[in-house]
Amino acid sequence: MFCKTSPQLSLFDVNNVFPRALPKEDRCYLYREQIYPLIDEDIFRELYPADCGRPTRR
């Protein structure tokens, strides 16, 4: 089952659990905010059958 990714952050996001663990300039923030939204998830829709299996990670 294919589900679009939610832009909502997780409760267990690094900033919520360990607010000072990573500097704001870390590349993981760059990836999440600027690169990840550019990925077209619809091209992967056919890999997730609608009638069986677990849904894509939300």
C-alpha cells in the first residue's frame, strides 16, 4: 500500500530528544529541508501493491 510521506516531524526527531546533539549546520538538516522534498515518491508507487503488504513508512 502506497502512502505519501507526511511533512510533519516525528515526536522522536533529534531536535526534540537531544536538542543540542547536532549543530544547526549539520548536513542532515540540509537534506531533510531542501533535498528530501525534491524526491518524486510517485515513481515508487508500483513497488507497493494496494491489496497486500504493509504500507510505506509515513
